[in-house]
Amino acid sequence: MMKQKLKSLLNKALLSGCTPEQLTLSFCMGIYIAFSPFPGLHTPMMFIATYIFGLHFPTLFIATSINNPWTMIPFYSLDYTFGYWFVHTLLGWNPTWVISLAKLFGSGTICLWSFLIGGNILGIASALICYPIMRIIFKNLKLRS
């Protein structure tokens, strides 16, 4: 009984009048927003993306919600670690010119550019990796409904 209700609710929320392509794009944009290195701006980013690109808000919201208060530290740690490797090791940029939190707020030695670059690259890469997978899933869901 509960399983049927949940399945019906998911079908109504996810598949209401949307094409599999719309749902896929909405999900992938949500994944990018989840990885984006702009704390506190995820909700405005969801509304703006929905308005500008005509995305399906429930699907976008579900995908963005993978970054929540319980997963925020691992997400941002991954953003920073990858960004630090990319900026300092791979590109070999001189750390003396990058903006650090110490310069901005007088505390910490975290490289702000590493965080911003890492989050954007991981967000874009995750969205691109998810696209073919989610397209198949949404096509199959649409066929079943």
C-alpha cells in the first residue's frame, strides 16, 4: 500500500508533462548546483535555472538536495581537495598570487581559488557523467507510465 502510494507520488512529481530530455537536463543542472561552490546560493540558483532554462523544478530540487546539511562537509572538502590538486599540482600556479581566506578574513590558509575552481569543475563533470545515465532512466520511466 505504502509502496504504491510512494510510486504514484514519484510518477506524478517527476513525469507530469515533461519529456525525458527535460527531466534529464533538470537533474543534471541540479547535480551541478549541488557541487557548485557557492554556499547559500543553491536555492536562488535553482529558481533562476528553472526560470531561465524552463527546467522541471521537482527534479531539479531532488538532484540539488543531495548536497544538504549532512553532506555539505564532504562535498565542499571534495571541491577543495580536487581544486587544490588542479590549481597547485596540475597547473602549477604560484600560490603567492592566489586569494586565501587569510587575506580576506584574517584567518585560515585555505586557497579560495582552489575551492571555486574545484567545485565548478566537479559540478560540470558530474553533470556530464550523469546525463547519459539519467536519460536512459527517465526514458524507461516514461515508457512504463
